[in-house]
Amino acid sequence: MFDFLKQYYPVFLEGTAQTILISIIGIFIGILLGLVFVMFRLSKHKALSYIARVYIAIVRGTPAMIQVMLIYYTLSNVLAVPQIQFLGSGLDRVIPGSIALGINSGAYTAEIFRSGIISIPKGQTEAGISLGLSEKTTMFSIILPQAVRNILPALGNEFISLVKESSVLFYIGVQEVTAQALGVGGTLYNFVPPLIVAAAIYFVLTFVLSQLMQLMEKKMGRKYAQSN
Amino acid sequence: MTEENIIEVKNLKKAYADNVVLEDISFTVKKSEKVVLIGPSGGGKSTLLRCLNRLEGDYSGKVVFEGEELNSASKDKLRILRQRMGMVFQQFNLFPNKTVLENITFAPVKLKVDTPQKAIEHAHSLLEQVGLSEKADAYPQSLSGGQQQRVAIARALAMNPEVMLFDEPTSALDPEVVGEVLGVMEKLAADGMTMIIVTHEMSFAQNVADKVLFMDKGRIADSGNPKYIFEETKNTRTQSFLSKVM
């Protein structure tokens, strides 16, 4: 059933590498946007908070596939990305595609950050402020490190979703693992085995990712452990 | 304003919509003076204390600290003023992800009050002062409430403040450890620290205070030295409050 792998495994490897690449860029942009928009969302300035609410509402309320296409077609008119082929796809598709993934993820990540920040007692902020620290230092050095520890499980979920949802970039012609599986399926006139292979690859990727997140949870949790 | 007054509060008033929580508050604090705020819960003691370093804003009237009016101070100025006012909270508010030593050294190092090396030396001497030398590397969670509060006091002292504000520092503690925290505070008082203390510990107030403010319904209902408040006052509200708590 999986004999085709002998011939096509380089295609799957390339697709896997592409999926990993777009996921990493997406996660990175998502974290950055999440941080920026959670600060907007919690800002005392009404306008900033409003901008964040609108961004989150639109991203959460529309399909990722349409977002990706809209961003791709818009960006490809504005951004002049050279037509360089990388891992089987043009960078002019990979870059807007990963940015779209990041913009999508950023909205969810912002909300996850917000849940973490509001879970930290107000007394922590007051303690920082009363020592003469600025609000910014208090937020970044005292509140966020504690918040991040509390939200690691939710953040892990978001990263895993992103890896799986990166398959929507297939629609804008990024040769990630789903696209490659469909391509192989088309050649074989049989889609089931290559799709099973693709599913298995996603499973391995997300499994490794969840293990990494657990490792981080343990590492950060150790800090609170009893010690003398 | 006289030289000696570190803090001057004048006609302070604070309200949430129609609910007036502080009204017509005026008093001064001199260097090395110990001012204790007592009174029934909801009387405005903690709110008043929190106005002194502007953790609570939106008030009218004046709070002047070392000649600077807090309400009109810029953000940067306010930060510098807060560095000179230590605060100790009912719930300790230690940073749970930092060790005892890191809790104490964090602000002085971040604000460049001390070099890291000096901050550590200072922290160790403060820990000795509060009797917790052996807990430097422990995390707050592993300490008892009384120990945590003593670390919180050391943390506030690490900034070399002019004034220490205490917001019901023993109210969240088990009765058997209240004494160790009050002991540290008494030592601090004896060393000449200027202190403003909200507390329900009446015998402590009697022993340590130079001035006692009895607060009720958002106002200073009665004030004077401990002898006056605890023995001589004719104020019926003070008398009835004291008869309930002593």
C-alpha cells in the first residue's frame, strides 16, 4: 500500500520541511502580534483597545482559508518578493502565506496572553509599582513571566492548531505536506495512502511539539518548587 | 510647610461616583514619626494609605511627599517618589517565580539603585535583620505567612525608603506568627524609620505610635497620641470601637 514512498519520499520530506518552516514563521509572528495586541487590548487608551478588539473579532469570525487568500492576493500586489524557489514553492507564496498564518494565530494568542495576564493577582502589579518600577517593567519582568507559565498549555494547543491549519496554504500554492500528498495522490490515481502518510506526518510533528511544550512546562514549574 | 514634615495631606477627598470613601482628610507626618491608622473595616484606612503613594489616584486635595505634590507629579517623578516609599501589603505580594533573594534584589538592580553585587550584600544584611538569613534561596511558596511578610518588609527596605507604609501587615497571618512580624516592625520603629501603619493590632498601636488616627466613614474621626486615644478620648465612636476590639 505504501510502496509509492520508495519513489516519492523526497517529495514528502520536502513538504514536511515546508510545513515546519511556515509553522515556525507563523508561530513566531503569532507570538509577536499576540504580545502587541494584548498590550493594545489592555491599554488604557480606548482607541488601541478598540483596534485590538476589532482585529481579534475579525480574525476569529472569518475562515482562515479566506484570510490566507485575501492576505496573499493583497500582499502579492504590494510586496515585491523575488521569485525564488525554496523547498518546492516560490517565496512569493511562502512569505505571504506564513504572514497570514501569523496574523491568524496572533488573534488567538493575544486572547491567550490576556487570559494569563488577568489571572495574575493585582497585588503583583501593585508590588512592582510600589517599588518604583515602571508599569512597563512591571508588566514585562513580573507579570508576563508568571502569565506565560500559566498559559503554556493553552499556548501549546494554539501552536498545534497552527501546524495543522498550515495546510490551508495549499490553496495559495505552497507545497507543504498536504499539497504534496494531494500531488502524489493525483499521480497515483489513489489519494488515500498519501493522505494517510500526510496525516501521520502531522501527527508526529504535533506530538513532538506537545512533548516540547510539556518539557517547557516542567522547566518553568520547577522554579516554584519547594527548596531551601 | 515646615522642613520636618515628610508627608502632608490636605483636604484629601476621594469618591467612587456618589460613594464618598475619603473626605476632609488632613494630617502631617514628621521624620521618624510613627502614625497608626485604626478604625472599623470600610472606614477608609487602606484607601487613605494607598493614596499616599498614589496606588489610588483620582482624589482631590493634596498629598505632598518631600515637597512634591503627588497628584501633579509626572510619571517619572512619581516613580522616583515611590522608590522612596516602601509598601508592605496584607497579602505580602511576593513574586512567586523569584527566590527570596531575587525578590529583594530585583527592584534595586533594575532601577540601578545598587550594583548587583551590592544589592546581594544588602539583601543578605536585610534578611539577617528580619531573621531569615537561611531562606535566601527559598521560593516564597515554601515559606510560612509570617516569613513571607518579613521578606516583603526586607524587599521594601532594599530600596532604602524614607517612609514605610504598612497596609494591615498582619491581618492575613495565623495568630501564632503575628508576633514575629510585629517584632520586625518594632525594631524598625526603634531604628527611627518613618512609618504609617494600618492595623487592627491595638497593643502594637499603643506601643509604637506617636500619633493615632481613628478613621470612621471616610473621615478622621479622632486623633492624638496613644494615651489620648486609648485612655482619655471622649469621642463616643472611638470609645465604642475600642471597646469592641480590645
